[in-house]
Amino acid sequence: MSVGRVLLIVFRWGIFLLACAFLYTRFSGSKGIEARSAMHSIWQSAESWPMLWAVFLMMLLNWFLESYKWRMLMVPVESIPPWRAFLATIAGTSVGLVTINRTGELLGRILFLSPGNRIRGAFSTALGSIAQFVVTLFVGGVGLILLINSGLPLAWNSPWMSRVLVTLTALCVAAALTLYLSPGLFRQVLVHLPILRRLERASVVLDQHTPRELRVVLLLSMARYAVFGSQFIWLLIGFGAGLPIASLAIAITVVYLIATLVPTVMLTELGVRGTVAVSVLGPMGAADPAVLLAVTSLWAINVALPACVGSVILLLARVRTNSFGQ
């Protein structure tokens, strides 16, 4: 058996076991007991079923949009059938589950490419992540400004904190959008990093993405944001958060913004998201139990469930290991 095959087996089982350990940690202990109790009451409530089915179907739409977006970005790299792109996207969630801010999703996806295309595929995949980052920050920035000017109570009392958040968001959006719309500049930045300098030849693939293609990917990222934003609003309303839809729509953009800017790892992601959501929505009058229940349900449906399926896909999928060329 080749060294590449051995490493792949170790990687697959490692991700699978880490995902299992993570989910066990999340749903064990005192917090896990509370989460299980809450989820049990949801499953026992007939009124919750239509809402949960709708959120589940929207989860499938969410990941379909992401797989379509990734398949578009892979056009200069390799032709991928739609079904394989979808499997790669779901498999990537299992790797993302155990990495900071789910950055490992990239690694899980490129395993489904031909070995010689994986490095080029990683560069193109990064563009999709930047597009989603830009959308999250831009919409969050608009929501932050609306929230500050709405007169609603804020999680912070200092005006300077509002200015810092708006300024930081604007700078991040400007930098990310510039790099995204100028792949050549993005490539120059990457190849100046010592760890990526030797991959300069593979990074040329970034120049092959057309402006039209980048705009379409940005629109798909916006569609994804609309889907998981709608899921969150629906769950908050369904669990009785007690706020108007307009207030919820503004507030969740700020929740996603802050959660995106805070680095998280597998053992803290759910806790961070819950803390941020309660901090933003609580002062506005939302019921804390309803917010935490919505956050937990959204995380379970959008992250934990796909990651469980993705870890199995990663174990069973046919992945070639004959070469890791550029």
C-alpha cells in the first residue's frame, strides 16, 4: 500500500472520529442534557414539525447552492458532475467541523478532484469562501448601521464601540472585495507568503476566472445568505422569540457578522454563536431560551447533520491518491 493511501486512510478515519467526538462533547454534560431536553420537547410538539421540515429542506437548498457555486469555480480546474460536487461539498463540512471557522471545508472538497488538480482547486475554492465572507460582512455592516440608527437597545453602550465595529467591518469588506474582484492581485498576495511561494504556478488558475463568473458566484453567495438567514428568522419566530420580523432580520445580520469575525474552533463554535445571538437579541427583548433553542436547532440542522453525513461520505467515497501534483 502506498504512503499516499495510508495517509488518506488515517485522514479519513481521523476526521470521522474527531467529528464523532465533537458531537458527543456537544451533546453530553450539563449543557448537552439541556440541549437534548429542549430538542426532545421540539420533536414531541406537533406544531414544530412543519417548521423543522421547512428548515431541513432549506438546508438542502443551502448546500445545493454551495455545491453549484463550487462546481462553477472548478470549471477552469476540472469538469465535475453535479452529484460529485454535492458529495464533495457535504464531505467538506465534516473537515470544516474540526477546524477554525470551518476553513477545513476546502481540504475536504479538493480530495474529490484528480490528484494533479487539487492544489489549483484549492486556490479556486478559496475564491468561493471569500465571496461568502464578503456577503456576510457587507450585509452585516448594513444591518449594523440600521440597528445603531433604529433606536433599539444594543449589546454595547459605548458609541465608540459602534464606530469601531462599523469601521472594522468597512475595512474588512473593502479588503476582501478588492481581493475577490481582482484575482490577479489576490494571487500576488498569496505567492508572497513564504509557505505558498512554491505554488505560484498552480495559483495562475485564479487569473482564469472571468468577472462575469465572479459576479455570479457573489450572487449565489447572497442567495445562500438569504436561505440560512431565513432559516434563523423562522426558527426564532417558531420558538417564540417575541420580536417583529423586521427587528429579527436586522439583528441576525449583526449576529452573523460578529460570529464571523470571532475565530472559533470545533468545541466553541456553538457556544460562541449562542452567546453572540443572546447578546444581540436579548437587549432587544427576545426571550433567551427561544434564542438559544433557535441557535442550537440551526446549528444541528445546518452543520452537525451534514457533518455526520459528510464524515461517512469521506470514509466511503472513491478518492484517488496516485499523485498530489500541481
